[in-house]
Amino acid sequence: MQVIRNGFLSLLALGVLTLEGHAQTLVASLECDFPPASTGDWNMAASTLQYYIDTARGWRVNEDSFSFDGPANITVDGKDHVVSLSITISRQSGKANKTLSSEGKSLAVSGECRKMESSGRKF
């Protein structure tokens, strides 16, 4: 186990998970709560989401934050859309900022994250 720096999520212990066909990768599991958010174009219900901070899957681990920028699939009014997803989670406070954007529309929401107790996967 490796402990990263001091602070709220910085005390998060990271384990080594061997992925089939990949080198060993550091993975942390976080659970984040987001309140409802809306714009004139999109609405997002309150939700609790689980994120696996897996560097092999595009997450970046910086001194102060975990971050992800990439594509995501969402359903709006029964239609599937590919959007750009940007997430930044502070390692000091656990605060999270998430932005979805597509075709000139965007929706930003702030939430809070905590270490997730892992029962199905070993970290």
C-alpha cells in the first residue's frame, strides 16, 4: 500500500491492481455525491457516483487533485449523446467539479467525494 501526501483524500491508500494485459496500475475508489443541476438545455438529478481513479483509463493523479477529461455517453430525453466530460477532485478537501459539454451546451455541477469502501475489488 502507498499513502499519498497529507489531507482529506491525500490520506487515501492506493493499492496495486494488475489488469489483464496491462502493467500494474494505481487505482483508488471514490464515491461522490452531486446535487441536482440544470441549465436551459439539460437537467441532472441528484446522484451518487463511483469513480475508480485508474491511470490506465485516462485519470491523472496530480499533487493536488485527481482529474479526468474525455468522452462520456449520456441519455437526454431518451436519446443517447456523446459528450465531453471533465472532472476535477481536490485531494485536500474532497470537493469535486464536473462539467458535461456537447454541441455548444454545457452543464457544470459541484459535489463532494470520499473514499469508497471496496467490497468487490481489492485496492
